[in-house]
Amino acid sequence: MKNSVLSIALLTLLALTSCQKKGLGLFQGDYSYKTSGSVMFTEIVAENDSVPLSFGVNLNNEIGHLEIATLDKKNDSVLVVMNALGGKVTVVHARVEGDKIRFADFPKKIQIISFDPILDLESQVTVHAEGNMYDGNTMLVRMVYEGTCCIMDKNFTIYGTDITMAAKRN
């Protein structure tokens, strides 16, 4: 009797753990997402020159649809397609490692709209991104934006580390 109860308990435990998604299966699917955060602009000045101008700007929130599809099962490689509402489509390769997803660096245009139309700008940055899956349906992706731009004949670096994409499986 003890052996049959123990066997049933082990089989139940095995069945429950085998149903848990891991790797590629954990991330595949369609999501709705929202991205928000901020970047710092720091003036590029020559050594021993004036003190560089530096200021922070909140990014425009971005919402859209995201799809993750298997690219290569052997290498845990996926293709991520981000379709921003009213924006462009971005296609990125990524690699899945357990409950983490690591994106290949990709270019992105950011648009800054200020109270002064002279300071409105659109600039391209490089995005470094990595995320985790929570509860099997919510993916949080932490992003770093890096780039340069020119504002009113001054060159600036663009850098932002507190940018987050929250994606919920549809």
C-alpha cells in the first residue's frame, strides 16, 4: 500500500513538473507590449573645454504587438518581431536560456518631443536588451539605449538604462 501511494505521488509530481514550459516553449507566442523610460543627453566637449551640458528626457511611451517565433531549436534561437502602434516593424534575433531571453543588439529610432519645437528630434540608438519571463505570461525586458545626436550644432551622447518593456501574452 505504501509503495502504491509513493508511486502515485511521484508520478503526480513528475507530471506536474513536465508540464512546466522551459526554454523556447516558454517564450513563443504573441504579446501586447508597452515600453517606457528615459535617456540622458550629455554634450560631447573637448578635454579641458567647458563643462558639458547634460539633461534627462522621458521617452515617448510605445505600445504595440510582439511575436516570438522559433528560428533554430538546436541553438535556442528565436525571431522577435515588434510592431509598434503607428510606427515601424523591428525584427530582432534573440537567444533563450531557461527563463531568460537575450536580444542581439538592434538599431531603433527614438523621437523626443519637447515644449520647444526647436528641440524636437529623432535619433537612432543601439539597443541592448535582455528579459525574463514571469508567471508564464508576463515578460519584462530591460533595455539600454546608446547613441549620439546633434542638437543646435552641439553633439550629444544619448544613454538610458532605465528603459523597460512589459509584454503580456495574448
